Amino acid sequence: MVQNRTSFLHQFKHMKRKFLTGLLICASGFTAMAQTKSSEIKFTEYDLPNGLHVILSPDHSTPNVAVSVLYHVGSKNEEKGRTGFAHFFEHLMFEGSENIDRGQYMAMVENAGGALNANTSFDRTYYYELLPSNQVALGLWMEAERMKHAKVDETGVETQRKVVQEEKRQRIDNQPYGTIGENVFALAFKEHPYHNMPIGTFEDLNNAKIDEFRDFYHTFYVPNNATLSIAGDINIDSTKQMIEKYFAGIPKGTKEIPRPTVVEPKQTEERRKTVYDNIQLPAVIEAYHIPEQGTEDYYALSMLTTLLSGGESARLPKALVDKQQIAVAASSIPFPTEDPGLFLTFAIANMGVNVDTLEQAMDAEINRVKTEPISDREFQKLRNQIESNFVQQNSTVAGRAESLADYHVYYGDANLINTELNRYMKVTKDDIQRVAKQYLTKDNRVVLHYLPKSAQPK
């Protein structure tokens, strides 16, 4: 089955890499690449009458193409008692369709020299194929088949129930630190559906009936809740003709698409939890409530996370791992979510180090940001890292297709692929210090101590 990204630690590393830190740090820095015409990413976008939004970005540098569909449905759209549906459909929609035999979806793409994958988050479900450019029609046809008449039957549901349950056992339940995500978000969110991780629960999936799965499919996996984003070696006119052929006849969804409106109440005191896990080294996780992605403060918090953990020389690993040697790893990330989310700091203790000592050291680095000015040299390094990450993020057709879809769905402006860097560059040293003081406070956070099961009181 396709690999997905529901493991918390995998999400942690992936999002941190993708959204926040540059793997390359340029000594001289970049000019704002998004501002120059030579580096501007070209694209065309339009809507079909059935509501499908289309984004086309030609790039003839390599004979490859990324065909992707983003459905604006994630775990936050699920009803109480029916968690895990969006992630379940990530799997189920590879079962086949009326015209694709069960189990043949991956084989057809691989036989054409391509690859495919999918992932589910709190806010979206994303499918894509990476294909030779002469196979664009195959990718479009297969995504249209998925959208028009995927197999949502008893056989597929029962097969994927077992697949998802096994995935949860392997990636979360039996993975060291694998339950961090579900414990952090369940402790931090009391009302908002971010309380539940995308993978859901065994109980909810086992109790769901086939009609409930079909209703979920007909509600969310419809053209008017989807963005088709294609980047690579394409001809705009001929690609539009193929899109018309495969997608124009798919009916617009007739059900109202539910969007949660609940607002998480302001947290007023620290919440703590101790988890005994199948681990050898203890860990400390601190999670602070922060604004949603796209806000000015979110950009400042993104810069803050790069200051704290953007590379081995960043503040958290330098202080905790290198100098004090009380941790084997230390990192931070603001989760990019459509509604207000969380800023996490995370450290794994070195052998023999007490979690209280580790927590105090983490807090000391947070307090340093609040009380000590950031040097000009360190601030320039942050800016270089952010610019570097932008270059890397959109350097492939796969990255470009995904970014264009995300910007359209979450911000209503696909051209942020060319201009969002400006928002980071407007962040000042004072902004970073201000958001640290405003959001990274004890009464606005949850704290988890992960301890080995051997430490559990008898």
C-alpha cells in the first residue's frame, strides 16, 4: 500500500524540513528570489463549471510531470465518533474504480515509469502521481476515476480496515515515541477537532457502516472540493483539452461540505501528563497554542523555530546536545494548520538525565529568546535559511504542484508561491522576541514527560 505520513515523528520531521528550515545555508545569502522575474514560477489557473479548480505550471527543464489532486478534507472535518475517515479514504481510494481493477492502481503507474503517493493531515488529503511527461493523460484519467466512481464497497472497506489498523500498530502504537502526537493534541485541544489525530481510532472505524463511508465519499471527494494541480513538462492547451475530457463530466457535489466552526477556548493554565512508553531514553515535549498559518505572528513563529532548531548549530541542539550534553536530540516546530494550532519543542534526554533537568534547560533557551537580543549575524543566518528552503521547496515539479495547491486552498492565492517569501522577510528581530513572549508561556502550554515503562510505579 502507498506510504503515508500519519506517524507523528515522520510528520514532525517532514513539516519541519518542508516549511521551516533550509538544508543549505548560503554564506552570502540570497536576494529575495521570489521578487525576480527570472525566478518567478509561471502558472495558469481556472475553474471548471463543476467547481474543480485547476492550476497548470509548465516547466520544460526535464521530461517529467506531477499530477496531483488536493481534497479539502482532513481529520478536522470528521464527526465525533467517526474519526479516521479522511485517512481511511487515503487508502481506500487506491482500491480501484469501475474501470480500474482492484489492486491495479499502483501497478498501472509503475508500469508507465512513474511513482505515486498520498498523505492525510488535519486539513487536507493529497494524492499525486509523478510520471514521464508523455503519460499526463494516464495520471489525469486515474485521478478522474478516483473522483468519479472509486470503489467504496464491503470488500475494499474490510481490506483497508485491516491495513489501517496494522499501520497504526506499526507506526504509532509500537513505535518508540509514536504516541506523542495523539497525547499532545488530545491534551491541548478540548473542543476543536484537532483533538484527534488523522489516523483515528480502531473503535470508530470498526463501528462505521458502509453507508457512512459512501456518504463521506459523496460529500468530500467531489470536484467542488478539489484542486487539480499539475506541474512539469506540459503543453497548456493540450492539457486543458485532456482535463476537459476527463473531468468536465464529473457532477458537482450536491451535499453541503461541512467546515468546523468551533473555536478552542483560551487555555489559562499549564496542563501536564506523564506517559510510560516502550523507550529507553526519556523525552520532554512542550506544546504552545499559536495562531493559524498565514498570519503575521505565524511567520514570526516560523522564524523562531529556525532560530531554535534550524540545523545543528541552532540554539536548542547547540545548548542541549553539544554544550550541556543532556540531550541526544532537540528540535521545535510550529505545526502548519488551517485553524490555530501548536508550536512544539521536543528533546530526548541523554542517558541518566532527569526529565526535570531537561525541561529546565529547554525553558532556559526559550527564556533567552525573550530576554536577549538576537544578534545581526544570527538574524541574517535565519533569513538565509528561510530563503534557501524556498529554493529547495519549489525546485521539483512535485514540490511546485503541491505548493500551488496548498496556497490556493489555504490562502486563496496560488501566487503566494512567488510572494510569500516577502512575508518572512518582513519579520524583524523584535517580532521574533515579541511572539516568544506572547505565546511561549506556561499557562498557554501542555507538557508531556515520556518515561520508560520500567520507571512506572508498581
